Amino acid sequence: MAPARSGSSGHSDSLPRPDSLANSAGPGRQDSPPRPDGPADQGSDGLLRRTSARLAGSLRAGPLADRNFRLLTAGQTTSTIGDFCYAVALPWMVLSAHGGVGLLGLVLACYGVPRTALIPVGGILADKITGRTVMLAADATRCCLVLALLYLDARHVVSLAALGPVAALVGACGGLFIPASYTILPQLLAPDLLQAGNAISSAGNQFGAFAGPALAGALVAAFGPAAAFGTDAATFAVSAITLLAIRPPGRIAGQVSNGNDTPRDDGGPQPTEVAPAGPSGLRRLLREPVLQTSMAVALIANLVLAGTFEVAMPDLAHARFGPAGYGAMLACFGAGALAGSLAAARTRPRRAPAVTACRVFLVAAVAVAAVPYLGGLPGACAAILVLAMCASFGDIIFITLLQRWAPADQVGRVMSMIMLASMGSFPVSAVVSGFLVQRFHPQPFFPAGGIVLAVAVLIAICRREFRTLGTAHEAKPAATRAPGPAPAADAASAQ
């Protein structure tokens, strides 16, 4: 891809300077006290005006003020809705054609194995050819593949020979897409806005997780799986179009300067001189204590949480609360995750943010342990709500710290390792959790999982390299940049 332009002709979509955040309500009257003789500024009308002014100010100063970020968020939220259409349509297609759960399991395995296996490849490609390019190619390819599923459903072709290769290619594109999606925000947003950007993106995904299943269920019930597949293909097309419309504000990490780059004066990410990473770059990063600790925490946390929510919680609900209770528990988890994302968008811990994230994860561990012991369904829902809020809030801080810690030409590799540790643990978690829950019943699984999670977090916080992430004493990884002055993004992240 050609070096991105450092400005846009005629459009005012640049990022604000960090010091403008303190004046997000705008100058002049919006923050001034109401006049004693101004009844329009009193009561409900005054509250409405002040709320509108604060909302307008946040839109002008936050990540949503950036055109590129708005395009990215809209496209990825739309794509998430389509993902859930696929998740509903594919099983319904197989089961409605009497393919059976055996065939469904094999087709899902064809999807899941390449998805997990290609996550590291996606990180490497994102660093070499930019995350935006990888995401665009993956979405365009998946659009065509899902249209192939629509054709197979219309022809009533349901067999492993037909569905397996298509599902495998869809999964492979997903594996390439996942780490690439974590590299694009650091390229679009200034460091001070990165956490808020991650939080808004996460909130968009949570919205898609609410809207997608409801839309898919209605489409499949009314028109069959083909309608849901068509919707999924359309959302991939929308995502690809929005990615194509993004104009990155500076030269993308991984591209060597050609000497013609000019500094930005709008507060956005500055062009950086980055040397291409050699084959030993990832091996050097894997020796970094920060990445080792982060991968261990991600692995253990997902071993605990995946088993809790995919095995122990359904069994607990089946035994004590019924299907309506299980639905309420899932709804509370979704609501809590959304609330945690929104809270992270408005919170920027300046002193020891890694310690803040660990404290929040410890609260989540206590909430996991308490789920079966708080007096029935209301108590369980309250614990799950707290757990989801804390997990979402801590995850956003954690991901933002890693994005800012990683060298600019290694963000994809770093995030692919974290995602591999998270998603690769799911099959093991499901098998081990199923055995433990069957042998000891679901109730003891929750406190045991909470204790394991708390121990992992406490061990992580005892490591100085992890504890000082995001502070002036942060341990930087081995340099992979070309010699030259420190990039502005790194200087900001060290403050």
C-alpha cells in the first residue's frame, strides 16, 4: 500500500490535540453558570441543554471526532451483527437438512481449527502489509464465501464435502482478521485517545452481540438460513467498503520512510521510522517478561472464564434456574460487558494503569467465586453483572497498554500471541471443565475458578515489568526500530 497522506483535502476530520480534552464541553457559554434571570437554563430545559453540550463536546474531542474512527467503528459493528447471523444460520442449515449434530460438529471443527492456527500468521501479515489491508482482504473474501453458503443452502446441499472447505476458509480468514483488527487503532488514534477508542469499539461489538442473534433468529424463522447468510455477506461488504474509505493519518507502521513524510500538526500519530522486523523479532518479543506474563494471564483467565460460562454456568442454570434464568444470566453478562466498555471510555488511569487493571481483575475473581452462593437467581445475576463489568473494563486497559508497549512494527505479532493464548485455551477449558463439573457438580467450580484467576493476577502484579506497564518506568521491549529520534507516540506513552 502506498504511504498514507498526512492530511485530507478540505475535510476537518483530524484528531484533536490532547490538551483539548480538558475543554471538551467547548468554549464560552456551555460551561458558564446559568444566569439568575434565565429561566430557560433552569429545570429540565437547563439539564437537557447541559447534557447536549457535554455530548457535543465529547463528540468533538474524543475518538468519534475522527472520520476514520467513525468509519471503522460503524463497519466493525455492522460486521459483528453479521457474525451472529452466520453463527445462527450455519447450525440451522445443517440441522434442518437432517445432517445431524455429528456433521455440525465436524463443520464447526473445520471452521475452528484453521481460525486458531492462522492467528499468528495474521499478526505477521498485519505487521508486514498493514492491518487495514489484511482486514480488507479477509472481509472481501468472507463476503464471497458466505454467498457460496447461501448458494449451497438454496440448492439444499448439506454435506461435509461441500460445507467443510467453505467453513475452513471462513475460519482461516477469521484467524487472519483477528490480530490485524488490533493493529489499526494505534495507527488511527493519538495515544491519549487509544483507550477510549478501544472502549468504543468494544461497546460496538457488544451492541452487535445483542442485535445480531435477534436479527438472525427473526430472519431464519421467517425466510430460512439463506436470508441470514445474505445479511452476513452484506455486512462483510459494508465492512470492506468502510475499510477502503479509511484514510490513515500517517505512514503505517512497518513501512520504511521514503524521506518524503511530513510531520502532522493535528495531534494525531506522527510518522515513524521503523525498520522491517527480521525473523527473530517475534522470538525476541517472546523472551520479554511483559509478553510472557501477559500471555500467562490471558491463558489462565480464559481457561477459567471459558469453562465457567460454557460449561459450569449452563449446568448450574439447568439444575436451579431453568432456561429463562439462563437467559437472564447471559443478558446480565452482556449488559455488564457493555457498561464496562463505556466506563473504560471515560476513564484514563494515569498512575500504574496495569495495577488498576489487576485490581479490577481481582474483583472479577471474587465475583466468579460468588455466583452460586448469593441466594438464587438475583444474586447470581448480580455477580455476573459485576464480573462482566470488571472483565470488560480490565481487558480494555490491558489491550491498550500492550498496543502502546509493543514496537510499532510488532503490534500484530504481540496481539496475535495474546489472542492465541486466549482462544487456543478454549478446547482444553471445555474438556477439563466438563470433566470437573460432571464429577464435582457446578457449584465448587466457581470458587475454584475464582481462586485460580486471583492467584494468576497476583503473580502477574508481583513482576515489576508488568506492574510498571504504562508508567515512566515501563520496561521497553528490545528495539526493532531504525536508529533515529524517538517517535512521538512512544514519548507520549511513557508519560
